[in-house]
Amino acid sequence: MSDSPYQSAGGALKLKGIGHVGKKSKKKKKSTKKYLEKISTDPEQITNGSSLKDNRTPAQKAFDRVRDKRQEEKILEKAQKKHKDHVEEFNRKLDQLTEHFDIPKVSWTK
């Protein structure tokens, strides 16, 4: 039978998502002592927010500042315009567009 061109792998069938069928491994419980000690030592740090650390690079901070500034400018610009101004601006943009999607008139008689 070993001379057969069709050989299969030996062993039990393994199913995805079920894991090992044999002995179940015991999971270690994570101790919460360290977490509780951090909380109980300085409750003022949590309320002040000083315990949160900013892990961003200076470039990321600068990018966020510029993005926020531009966003504020856009909001202020939109707040100054009335609905009528928005409609007029939109209509001007539509007038400037090419009429690419219009169907041209084709007539064989003329």
C-alpha cells in the first residue's frame, strides 16, 4: 500500500476554530493587583487627566494643529454665507462646467 501514488497525511482531522481536541490547557489568570495599586495611589491624576500620556510625534502634533485650524476656518467661512449665497455659488459652478454629458442633436435630414 505504500507504493500507492495517493498518499495522505496521517492523524486526526483538524477543524478550524476548535483548536486542539486533546487536553484543554488552563488559562492563567491575569492579576489585577498592579492595576488596582495604580488606581488607589493617585486618584487626582485620573481626574486631572495628567496620567494620560501623549505618544504622538512633534510632526503629528503639528499636523493635527494645522488640520484643526483649517477645519475651523472652513466652518467659519460656511457660517458666514447664507443659503442664497450657497445656491448662487453652486449655480455659477454648474454654468462653468462643460456640457460633456449632454446628448448632441443628430439629424440626417438637415
